[in-house]
Amino acid sequence: MRQIGEILIEQGSIEKEKMKLAFRLKPRGTIIGNWLIKTQLITTQELGTASAVQCGVPYFDIDARVVAT
């Protein structure tokens, strides 16, 4: 399975040098995707798209306000 950072770089969401720096500064035990969002280096949509690529599934941006229960 490809690493999420590699995918984010390939899709143009983050530059390689910024990703390297984020990995160095990320607190131990923190998931890199969460850290990148918290530090506003990527958006949740960019992480969702990259995660979908990583898992080999389509990405759907669902607005939670529209979902009916």
C-alpha cells in the first residue's frame, strides 16, 4: 500500500519539502493526515481524496447537512 504522504505530493496537495518538515514536527503518536489538517497544510477533502486513492476506492464528498437519517 502506498504511503499517504506520497499520494498527497503526487496529487499536488503539498510540496515534498513541506511534507518532510511536517513529519519531523509531528508529535509522536499523531497520525500524519490529522497533523497536516491541524496545521492547515492540507484540507480534509485533500486527505479524503488521497485516502481513497490509497485504498483503491472512489472518493465522494458528502455534505453532512444533506444526509438524511
